[in-house]
Amino acid sequence: MYRKSNIIATVKVRRLEWAGHLLRMCDDSTVKKVFLEKPDGRRKAGGPKLRWFDCVESDLKSIGTKTWKKKSKDRSV
């Protein structure tokens, strides 16, 4: 209708771009530490079931990429 790209595809692409950016950050970055952290315990009833990283992995699975962490280190790829 407005000749714009699909919003879902745009969100997925941006999510993957941000994940690559996070992996290229230095290891002492707070954002990267939070990204790689695996929470312990249980969530409250009614809490979200998926983490942001779970959505990233789902997007990558739909693309068929398995070695995305290695590929994200090289910005040109």
C-alpha cells in the first residue's frame, strides 16, 4: 500500500544486525555481559517465556545459519 518493506522482515534484520554488533563488542562491556548471561531460577507466573536471544536464534534457524557467531566477527560477511 505504501510501498514500504515488510515490517516483520525489517524487525528480524535489525535484530540480527544488533546481535552481530553485540558479539563484536569488547568483553567487558555491560551490554555484552547482559546479552550472554543465562538467568537462573524461575520466572513469575505470567512472565514472558522467551528471551530476546531466543528470538534471534529462531530468526537464524529460519535462515539456515549455524555458524553465525563466527560470521558476525567479520563485519564484511
